[in-house]
Amino acid sequence: MGLPHIFQSVVHLAYRLVKPLERLTESMAIVETGDFLGAREFLGTGYGNDEIGLLTQEFQMTLDKIDNLIHENYEKQILLKDTEYRMLQAQINPHFLYNTLNSINWMIRAKKNGEAARMTVALGTILRAALSREQYFTMEEELHMLEQYITIQEYRYQKRAVFSIDAKVGGQYLIPHMTLQPLVENAIYHGVEKMLTPCTITVTVREEEDLIRITVTDDGPGMTPEELLAVRKFTARLKGHGIGLKNIAERLKMAFYQEAGFWIDSTPDQGTTVIITIPKREAQEDACIK
């Protein structure tokens, strides 16, 4: 056998050994970037029966297992997130429901059928929203539900509470539903129910460059620095803020992650303000944020 032929055989053998190793090494490098699908595609098929081929097959099988585990875990996390969201979403103040039904009952007894009918319609709107399987409403729908909630509370508190809604939003932007009502409910608790004089609660919604800003203020007694700190940490055992605001904060985080903002501020004798900001998401983007 001549020298050139031996050299060609060595080169061919080296090629058969080095190329699969290079492909395997490159595939491992792709895995380090987190692209498991790309790594599997780069490996390709048709491995040899030698040690390198067997090693490549083992690596491919490992990638398959990892990919399956990732998808299984991802699906479980999505299910868990959806379950947690619906549990939070389903929370509705039982005292509000009881008081409203009781008020309707007494209106009917007093033959105030028109007022009873309006409260019944408003309550039906709120309950349908609370039981809806939709995670997001448009701002228009959310504001309509808030108006129904205020209708009920105006009957209950009469002149003790003055409500104002000032909303200027152009697009059909989405918001986790049952967001505005708990904000107003907390303002009622910290404002109206702790005052002997009338309390004004104002809801302001503004469209900014890339976000929606929602502000709920009351001119109630406000909170001390210690009370405010407990409310901000959601450790306050209060009928309103201790549950409702935590619920909202958690749902905003689930819906928009770090893009949502949530602030609470309060000063003794000057009232309480809650501000939330959410990114603009149009109705057609619904599938992108669910």
C-alpha cells in the first residue's frame, strides 16, 4: 500500500472521528444558550455505531427527556397560574352581597320597587362579572361594572358618600376584571365608614404614552405611618385594604409582571390614594397576555 493511499485513509478516518465530535460539541454549545430545539435539529440523524455515534444518541435522548420535562413543567405552571388567578378572581365580599340583598328586600317591603329593580340589575351585572371566565375586560366594561357598584353603594350610604368617575381612555384597552371595584370598596372602608361627615371618592383614569394610570382617592381620615406601612406590606388585618388591595396587586403581577405599577399613599386627616398603572394592551392582544 503506497504512502498517499495510507495518508488518504488516515485523513478519512480522522474526518469520520472529528466531524461527529465537532457536531456534538457544537450541539452542546447550543444547549448552553437554552435552545434545546436548535441543539436537537443541529445533531440531525444517522449516527454511526461507534463510540461517538452511541454518545451522540445518548445526548439526543437526554435532550428529548429535558425537552419533555420542560414542556410538562411549563404546562403545569400555566395551569397553576390560571388556577391561582381564578381563585383570586372569584373573591367577592360576602358582606357586600348580604347587605345588597338585604337592602333590596327592605326596598320591596317599602314598595320602592323602582329602586329595588335598579339595585337588582346592578347586582346582577356585578355577579356576572365576578363569575365570568374571562380574565380581562376592556376599560369600558370595567368602568360600566364600577358604575353599577357605585349605584348600589349610593343607595346604601346616601349622602354620606359622594362618588365621581373621570375617565379619559381612547382605545379598547384591557384590564384584569374586578380591579376597580375593590379599589373603591377599600376607599369606602377607609373613608366613608370612618367619617361622620360626607366623604368624596374620586376615580380617575388617564391614558398616557404607553400605559393606563388609574387613581382612586378619598378625602377620609387617612392613615398613620404605621398603618400605611402595614397596608403596603399587606399585613394589616383590615376589612378592606388587607384583602382587596393584596388581591389586586397579585392579579396585576400575574397579568403584566413587572410592567404593572401599584402604589398606596395616605396622610392623616388628608385621605388615601391608590395608584395603579398597567401597560396598554388592546383587545386583539388578549391572547398574548393570557
